[in-house]
Amino acid sequence: MKPRPVPSRMRIAAAAAVAMAMGTAGLAAMTGTASAAGDSVTVQYRTSATGATADQAEPWLKVRNTGDGSVQLSSVKVRYYFKADSAAATYRFACSWAVRGCANITGTFGTLANPTATADRYLDIQFTPGAGTLSPGADTGDMQLRFYRSDWQPLVQSDDYSFNAAQTSYADWPKVTAQLSGSTVWGTAPEGNDPTDPPTDPPTDPPAGGQSLFDDFNYTGSGDPKISANGWSVRSNSGGPGVPGATWSPENVTFSSSGGNSVMNLRTSTAGTAESTKQTEVLTKSVKFKNGTYAARVKFSDAPVSGPDGDHLVQTFFTINDLKAPMADDYSEYDFEYLPNGGWGEPSNILYTTSWETYNPDPWQAVNQHTESRQSYAGWHDLVLTIDNSSIKYYIDGLLFGTHDAAYLPERPMSINFNQWLIDLAGQTGTTPRAYDEQVDYVLHVKDRVLTPAQVTAKVGAYRTAGTTFEDTVPGT
């Protein structure tokens, strides 16, 4: 397993918060914009990156409540449409500053079903519950957003549907759409790409059949022979990721009860030296998992169970296969990674979801796409990853967190892994012993079937109602 410091290797550009005195171009010629009496939010747009070609696009936005009641921002989705510079181009989102806090704003990219001359991709902006509400007549204030090519090549924005070089002060802009609780209430999408409303009652019953792995982690300890019999390995061999010279310790993997369910506990401990650092990892021995649905209920921790806080910790749920050679194109990896104390250049807690195409360990070069959220994720969370033949989607607690491009789909099967490890010893330099816990309630994989988060919950509930603590019907490779 490779070192994993990719976010710190990315170039992060400073946003230019330049106030411009130019007027806003009129939209009198625009037709087909949403203006029904029932609309409750509108979107205002401006840009400070006005060039036809730029290092990054800067769609600065405000969402305004034009209705009579309060609006939960977590129910709002704003979509900005653009034309990719090439079929292989990938993009990264960043928030430079926002009145509601960048930690409460997420950005994910998607591909339009019906490409046009000015749009084949989109950027979805969504809000966490921490963004709060909008009272009637109120707006979010500035959201100074930006996105850029992953390879940091200049991007052409003059052919982007939602871009307007002349709009350098905020004004209503119907070429950015908004949805409220799944219904489109503002704006006009590129032709043939109107966002569709979800069904009123989406199905929650899990689809019948489907070869599956389910484990409730009902074991007595790391030495329980059932762990190996059920296809798991508790890591004890040396090597990365993490602090060079650290130990991977099976004895730090324990099992207990929480909320009436058995849970697996991964404990990582250190006293500030490589020799005292003990990390933990549990992984499937079989490398046989590819398309389908992956799910786990994981408890992340912000604070140590003992000793001083501050270590650069990584708590994970991921799938992976081996890198056969530097930049090998059949490498695959899909991660949920939570850093409670920052690391990789981040000053505080951040959650990443990352889809990998390949990498070169030395000199470091990475090809991936990721989505991040800068906020605390301490506590239990339902994590769902789906992979089909068109995209990779990450969900957290039932909400879509990130959609990654088909360019990152897996070429080979993978293993399923959980681990907790230290990036370095720079976050907390003291020598007082401390320990951190990550817990896992269950893991589920359904081969070649995309389940909704609600269907995952129903399927896990069906296993538990039947008293099934383990099942593996996924064929080997």
C-alpha cells in the first residue's frame, strides 16, 4: 500500500477577491427562465476571472430566498454548467471564502446526459446542515468559489454555458440552476438537460438477488479463527502507509458491543516516536470486488481516548488493488479518508473521497479525482460507494457527497479495507502516550448492483432481522 499524501501535493491557488466597477450585462434577450410564482430561491452570479482563458474559473454565487418561509440550505442544490476542455480533462473544486463558511459548502462534478456545444459537465454546489437556514428575503452572502483543471493547464471558459465575462457584480443569473428538495425552482439548463425531479416515493426495498458480502464483525478478538475463515486478514506486516518504522498491530484490533450491535475497533497509538507507533488495518484476503455497491457504518473520532490530541491521523474505509508498475493504468482505489487533525497541508479536520487512476511513488505523481469537506465528522456515519459503468458516487448519511468521472472506473478487482494510521509525527510532538479509535459496525458489498443508501439500510436490516452475521456469495476471481 502506497503513501497517501496526494492532497498536499496539489497546487492550491489563492483566489483573487478583486472588486470590479463594470456594470452587469442585461439579460433581456434571455428566454425560458424560471419565474413561476412558487419559486422560493434565486441564484445571483458574478465572476472575477473574466478572461476567455484562465488558470481557474471563479463562479461567485449567492442564493436568495424569495419565498414566504424559511429555507434549509441543506435542501438546496445549485448547478453551474461548463464545457470540458477535452474528454479526458478532470477538475477540482475549491471554496476560497464564504459567509456561511467553506466547511459547509461542497462541490462535485458530473457529466451531462445530453452534451451541447457549451456544456458537457456541471459543478453541483450543495450545503451541509451547518450552513443553516435562509429567512424570507435573506441570501447566503458571498460564496467565493472556484474550480480548475487537475493538471493545472489553462481552462477555456469562453465556451461555458454558465460563464458571463461581463457579469462582474452580483445579479440574477438564470444560466445557473437551483433545486429545492429535488425540484427545479430557478434557471434554465442547457437544452435537453433539465434536472429531473426524483420520484415521490423512491424504492427502499433492496433488489432481489445479487452476490453479496456482509459482515457484522461479530468476533471475539483479532485472533478469532473465524476472521480468517471469513476471508479477512488483520495486518501485521511492516511497510506503508504512515510513519516509517511504525508497527501494524493485530492486538490493537478488538471487538465489542455498541447500540446492541457488535462493532470492530481499530486503535492507533503512539508516544511520539516511530518505535512506539502502533497502527491498525483489516482487509479482505481476496481481491475480487469491482463494480457494485460498497457500504459501511463507521465511527470517526476527533479526540484521542487517552493522552494529548493533535496527531495527523487518517481514518479510512476504502477499496484497492496493487500498483504493478509506476503509473500502471490498471491500478484502482476508492477512498473515504477522514483527517480529524488535518495533515497533507490541511490545518484542521477534513474528509476526502478520492478515486484513483494511477500514481508514481517516486518522483510523486498522482492521477485522481477527489471531493473534500472541511468540517468535523466525529461520530457514526453511513458511508456508501457505488461504481457502475458510467461513474463513481460517494454518499455520506444518505446524501450525495461526490460524483467522479468514468475515467476513474476500475480495470481490475480490488480488496476491501479499513485502517487507521499516522501521516507523520509533526502534529503532536510530545512523548506522552496517546491512543485514537475508529469503529466499524458492518460492511456490505453487492456485486454489480447499484443500491441507494435507503436500500443499503434495508438490506442490512434484513440481514440483522434474519440473525445473519456473515455472508459471502461473491465469487472469487
